[in-house]
Amino acid sequence: MDEPVLLTGAGGRVGGAILDGLADAYDWRLLFHSAPAEEPSHEYLVGDVVDAALMQEACDGVGAVVHLAGDPRPDAPWDSVLENNIHGTKVLYDAAVEAGVEKFVYASSNHAVGHFEPERTPDLYRAHDDFLLDGTELPRPGNFYGISKAAGETIGRFYHDEHGISVCNIRIGNLTEDHPPIDYERGQAMWLSHRDCAQLHQCALEADYEYEIVYGISDNDRKYYSLERAKEALGYEPADNSAHFDGTERVGTDG
């Protein structure tokens, strides 16, 4: 992609993983909620996605948006997710469409389908269980944060249908830097490594699609999210697997 890419929520954990892996792959324009501690090596802005004028400035001249910004807390209160996650996503879509942005990659979440879990645990997290969510199921949010992420997917559906912008919603699993959480079955089942996170977002920026919902995890032996749509629609080829860890020592491919 020759045009700049806007990355909102650049100071967060997912933003850090993307920039760690793709810092030189794109001409990034970064949006931080508050001023970064160190001067970024890319163009950046500071502010909130609910600021319509700032979002118009942020989207001006960019070819794609990777939208991570919002209140990330699973226990975030309704007023916060309504303003920051739902309304903020709508404000950013408005600015992107007005600026002629072609592609919008949205950070959805496992919490958008969190209520599929209680009735099936703990087998759901184990390799012998064949239950898989594939992105075609209706959302079953597990909290207000999950509701906001499901709403963001629906907002994207509207803006794709109404304005033709390409939209990829990535239901991100459990992103950790070094290894999946040991002795925590759920965390291993939905683990996403940093390099797979970066690769998946690069695939979403480069592939041709109209509207997609995919799951963002590594290729774990234990998983209840299907990766088939991410592989088929985006060309995602995850490198990591939570089963490659024994205790705190990695025994699989080098990271």
C-alpha cells in the first residue's frame, strides 16, 4: 500500500505488536489517546476518536485505517463504551468515508462472543473438543465491552453496504508477548503471538475483500475459533502455536 495507514490506539498492546512487526512496512500515521512518553518515529496525532475534526485530519490522505482505539477494559462501564467504543467508531467511519479511505480494519474482540463459553467449559478449551466459532455466528457478548465490539462490527457492515468501504473485523484473542499463559486453558486456546498479530493485520491491509469477520489467534492445537476464514479471505499463515510451550520454555519454532 503506497498511501499512509492510520493506526488508532497506537499506544496500546495490540498497536505495539503491529508496530513491532510492521514499523517499516507502511507509512504510518499514529493516533495516541495521550502524548507518548517517547517521540514516535512516525507522524502522529494526540486526541480522542470522538473528536470529529481530529478524525477528519487523521484520515486525510490515508489509504487504510486500522482502528484499535477505545476503552479496552472487559469491565468497562456502559457510559464509557457507548462514548469511546461505539460512538467513536461511528465518528471515525464518517471521517474515513468522507476522506475516501478504501479499507477499514477493525479490532473486534473475543468478548463479542463471550457467552458461547459458559455452557461448554472446560471442554471448549481442549484439543479433543471439535466446537469451533467461524465468524458466521451471531454475536453473544459477554459484557458491555463485548456489546461495543459487536456494535462496531455492525457499524462496519452498514458503512460497507452504504458506502462501499472494505471492512475486516478481527476478533482478537489473547495477545501476550513471549508465550501463552501457562496452566490457563482458556488463554492457551485463544492465544495470539505478537508476530502472528502483526502478520494478520498486514494480511488484512493487503488482501482484497468486501466485508469480513475473522478470528485473531495463533494456530493453537487448543482452539475454539476457526482460522479458516482468515486463511481463505486474507491469506493468513500463523507461525505460532500455544502447544509449542512446555512450562516457560519454548520448544517450537524460534520467535
